[in-house]
Amino acid sequence: MSHQTEGTPGGEFIEVVGANTHNLRNVSVTIPKDRIVAFTGVSGSGKTSLAIDTIHAEAQLRYLNGISPFFRQFISPKDRPQVDRIAGLGVTLAVDQRRLNRSPRSTLGSITGLNDFLGLLFARMPALGPEAVEFPELRGLTSAYFDRYSMEGRCKRCSGLGYVVTPAEDRIVTRPDLPLRVGAGEWFERANSGEYLALPALAERHGADLDRPWRELPEAFRHAVLHGTGDEAISYRIVSRQKKSGTETVIERSVPLKGAVFEVSRLYEAAGSDSAKENYARFMRRQDCEDCEGSGFGDVPRTLKVAGLTYPEIVQMPIEELRDWVETIDATLTPMQREVAVNLLPDLGRRVRLMVELGLGHLRVTRSAPSMSGGELQRARVTAQLNMDLTGIIFVLDEPSAGLHPADKHPLREILHALRDAGNTVLLVEHDPELIALADWVVDLGPGAGREGGTLVASVPTVELSDNPRSLTGAYLAGRGPRVRRERRSDAAAAPRLGLVGIDVHNVRLDRVDIPLNSLTCITGVSGSGKSSLLHEALGASLAATLRGERPEVVTAVEGAGAVDWVTVVNQDPIGRTPRSNPATYTKAFDLIRKLYAATPQAKSLGYGAGAFSFNSPGGRCEACQGYGRRQVDMHFMPDMWVECDVCEGRRFTPELLAVTYHGKSVDEVLAMTVDEAAEFFPGPAPLAATLRATQQAGLGYLQLGQSGTELSGGEAQRLKLANAILMGSGGRGRGLVILDEPVTGLHPSDVQRMVDAFDTLLAAGNSVVIAEHDLHVAACADWIIDMGPGAGDRGGKVVGEGPPATVAAGPGVTAQYLRPLMAG
């Protein structure tokens, strides 16, 4: 095993010697400083392993070692990046797309630090102005008063959420044309509460026939079912039978009924976990909190003003408007307020201007992380890390172009050049040939992926890479790389449609949008034009609700839903947040593999069942690390750290269980296999072979089966979910609709063809595929395009072009002008 030793400063270069992190194979490279250096190669070639998991990770560990000896006890040589020596390494700041925070409480403001700036601004300035007269008790005002999740700043009624969840009659009774206990509503099809048993007695009291449709029953009966009987008692019997003895117990009850609305609310509040609450959440609907008018803030932030605006009014602004407010606020301040603002406004102004330049100007400060596209979330994290005033820093950026329309890339180019010209080094992990061409130097890894990659193909000035015959990236820089091709599978214009009627979500307000079925539909448009809102909330969430028999929230109706049996959203959220999750467990391949091991004569003789080969349960796992293979160390004021288990040395299992082999391989050796290797090793059984084949079709043949889910990029996590969707689409579940947002994020141009082929696999099985995508080479081979725009935010949200790619390319709009050359070529 290689080890890390401290190197001496390397002057104008970063010198990496003997890097073996992940799939890197003894890579040694000299990287010029004060330059833009692009790390390139096919997906899985080792770019991120070198730039982030070796160079940036080593810089972090040196920083920890310098802070306190306390941390050193947790960092053994085997936990460090596997590299012999790195010289010339300075301070690094990294934006890693594998660590995108999609917590529901995470917002654009919290990710970018805007909340901190604005909170300080409001905490310090009102007390110096005339508004302080109204709040003499708030002389100790702090920024916590402007945090809607803090005790001081939150609305007391909704606890900062901005909404309350209340039972909804139309979600309790979803099919009024059917009888109460035979389809009118799921709530009445099972005994959710004791009142279920009182329905026959209540019906008899009101002369209601329970076999008739709900809407035909007496109004007084319907009101009593939903809202109770007030003080009127209803007498009914509860009969329970003992299975073993066959005896019956009869309980006579005579009590007023509370009604389904009350019972839903009671059980929801009593649920002890989020998963338990989900059982009842489908019978409820969110409503804006009346006390805080949906803002989530308490009295102080909703009353105090700076330059005429309250804190909730400020954070509801689009970033573009916030920029204008920041740039004009100085003229409205008192001299004392100006003294405070001089320390805050310059940094705040720089941050919001950078966000506008990165294509985030259309978003509001309160926009939640789960509702942002992967590209928007990535650029928000870039904003948090970039500081144009710094010099001598090594910035490590993981695909900053993700989610950017071709028209939005120019500002990013200027930002990269500004960082370099300020005396910084920019290490850019990137697939986009346009951005790679802007770099001063290229470090190309490969030549293939996984174990076929991990070697240095070239480390040269960018202009020289085009002439390297071993470099696939060089071929694309020279314009000779093969582009994605696809035979048309459907006449989308004549296909049956899924109609979204009355759309109203974020900036998208449309009378109707039609999605052709059994077709590849691509939603295009500039960043912020409404693609993700249309894709996820108007289409995905609304269709899912309709298929559950519920009323969708952001559309009036979904027409043609009867032609679809299921819907799945293939997003870029992590497959898990601990090392316990991996491709084998996520795809269920490991369930099948464990059964194979349990069926061996050796396992049977030792009494090992399939459960013993699971690292998630006791029996054969290493109990020192509970099957993680790593231990989590609390770093107190810094993020927790995972270190390799010193008992099992990362192998997860006990020595006795590891002695059991299948065709000569122990279970941990199988977990160390790539998907491609496993597909050869396991030609059967058929379900396992199909799972591995689907993972290969999604372009992930290079991943190790046991690779930690925390090490996967957002694009890799999405493609794992695509593999599951391929299995669903061919598993006899009927006709599905598969939704993907920016599916070729993280893919080298040479790998995009495999992704498009995976779409065709789904279509061939009778399913439909809808994607939102900025890569117009992919859009050009779709069956149907819906182009959103014409601009971002309030200037977007409309359909500016619709039809086959050639039709959209011939029309108006920004996308059309970039699509036309591709169609002509």
C-alpha cells in the first residue's frame, strides 16, 4: 500500500507522485499553478479521484493536522489519499457535486451564505434607525431573529415551515362516484380507527345505503362521516375473534363520533416518525400559515424594516431584484446605518452579482434545495466558495457547467479567467469541450473507465491535446469525436398524449401542455426558464397524485393518465448518506448474490443463511464497525469523518464468513468487482444477470458493486436509478413514464450514446421518457421538444417552441439558434 509523505513547496507547480486513490494506477503528474487546468477523460476515468479525492483531500488533511493533534489520532496512513508525495500544495477550496445538500430546510440563501449576510444586516441596522422606537425591548437583537428555524425567528404556529398541514376532504373521499367502503376513499377501505366499525350504525341512523355511491348519500350522513356527530352518541358493537380458541368477544359502545377529518389529524400528529406520518400525509394538504402569511417568520422579522422592506419581503425577491436593492440601499441609510453597512454591503453585493452571472438571478433566496435542478444547486455551491478577493488559492471545481444552457456559459468563462488572473489556480473537472478549450492546461485520464482507466493519457497545454491519438477528449476538442445518433422510434405528433391542464407552479403558468407517450420528449430552455418546474412538479408529482387517485396540487387536471400505469422520477439525489449504501444494495443485486453464497455447501455446513452475508444485520458482519467497513468519527466543530475499520480492515465481515467462497471468491471480493466484471462472473441466475445488464446499459459498468454511495456523483446516482427504471420497465409492471432531469450531467461526450440507447430500451418496452436537458446534441435526437422561455424567472415559464427537433430549430427562441447548426450538421 502506498503512503503519503509531506512534500516541500514546489514553487510554480503542484507535483503529484504515485497516486493510487480509487482506480488511479501510480499516476505522477506535474500541474502548473496560476493557470486554469482541466481534468478530463471518460466517465469513471479517474478525474475526480485525482483532483478532489487526492489533491484536495490531502490539502484538507494537512489543514487538520495543523489545527490540533486531536485529529491525528483518527487519520492513519490507510485513510489518507493513496499517493506517495504531493509537493507545491497550498490552500484549496472545492465544490464537489457528490455532496449536494438537498435537505428540505436547505435553501438558496443558506447554501450561498446570503442568509448570514442579510440576517446580520437586519440585526444591526434597525436598532440604529427610527423603527427601533417600536421595539425598545430588542436592544439585544441578533441574526437569530431572522432565521425562521430558530426559536427567536420562527412563526410560533407553523414552526418556521410557512405552512400547516390539514386534512383535506377531497383527499379523504377521492372517488365520490363509488361506494364509501368500495373505492370512494382509501381511508374507508381499512380500519384506520375505531370509527370505521361505526359506519353501518351511522348509516342506519341516517337511512343511508352504504352500497350506493358517496355523492348520492344523504348530506347529513356525509357530514357526520367527515366531521363527526357532535354530542350525539352512536351505538355500535365491536366483535373480536381469537384465532386459537375460536372464542368471540363483543364490546358494546355508545359514543359521539369525531369524524374522519379529526381522526386523520389526530393520527398524523401522533405518528412518531416521518415515515409514519407519510401514512396519513396523503389524506392532507398543505396550506399557507395564516399567522405568518406563508413566510415562516415571526413578528420581529415581519415588522422591522431596512430601507422600507421587511426581511421576508427581501428574501422573497429574485436574486436579480436583490442585487438592485443592495446597489441602491446606500442612499436610503442614515449616517449611523451607513457605518454598519460599510462592513456588510460590499461582500453581499459581490455575492449576489456572482449569482446573477452564474445564471441564478431568477431564483428567490428562499428557494428550497429539493426544488432546484442539479445544475442550479451546483452553481449555488460554487457561489458559496468563490471569492474574487482571494489570491494564491487552489480552486477545485467539479463540473461547474452542469445545468447551463449554451447561452449561459459566457459568464462562467469570465469568472474562471478572473480567478486565474487574480493569482489563483483553477482545477476544473469537466466534460464540456467548450469549457475545456478555455483551459491553459489539460490533465487527461483514461484511456477507459474503472479498471480500464486510471492512467495518465496526457498532461499538456490544451492546444496540444487534439493531436493525441489516445485521447477521446482530444478528438472532441478537434471536432472529430462521434456525436450521439438515434433512429426515430415514434411519430410523436400522432402518438397518444398526456395532457397537463391549468399549470401553476413557480414561474410556469400555462393553460395546457401535452406530452406524447411512448416517445422521447426533451424539455429545453435557458437556465431558470421553468424546465424543472414543468418536469418535476407539473408532470411528475401531478401524474403520481393522479395515479394514486388524488387531486394534483399544481395542475387542474391530468388528461390521458389511464394510458400510464406507473411513473418514476430518476433524480440526482444520493442513493444513501452512509458507506452502507452501494450499487449492489441499491439495485437489489446483493440480495441475489447473498442467496448464492447461502446455497453453497460450505455455508450450509456452517449454518449461514442469506442474512449472514448481509453487512446490515448481525450474524456474519464485523461488529466492530457493524458492517460499515469504516467507522464514523465525531470531529466536533467540523464535519464527521469516516475512517477504515482497524478490525476487519474495511472488509465488513468476520474472518469465518469470509472463508466461505463462491466459485473461488469471498463475498467481499465480489463487492470489490466492477459491474462489468460481475456480469462475467455471474452469468446467472437470470434476475441477477438482468440487474447487472441494466446497470451496464445505464453506463455504469465501471462502478464497483460495493462502492460507497457517498462517493458517487449526482450523475452516477441518477444513472443507478435509471438502471432500476430499466428493470421496472421490462418487469411486467405495465406502461411507465420515466422522468430525468439533466441525465447526461457528468458524462463525457463519448458516453452520451449509451445513455440515449438506455432511453430506447425503455421505449422499446412500451414506456415513455421525458427529460430536461441542456445538451442540445441529446435534444436533437429526441422525438419531441418542448422549449421553455423566452428568458429566466418572470421572463420565462412559457412554451416558445414545440414539436419535432427540426420544427423547434426553425422557430424562434434562444435554443433554436443553437439547435439549428446541429440539425444542419
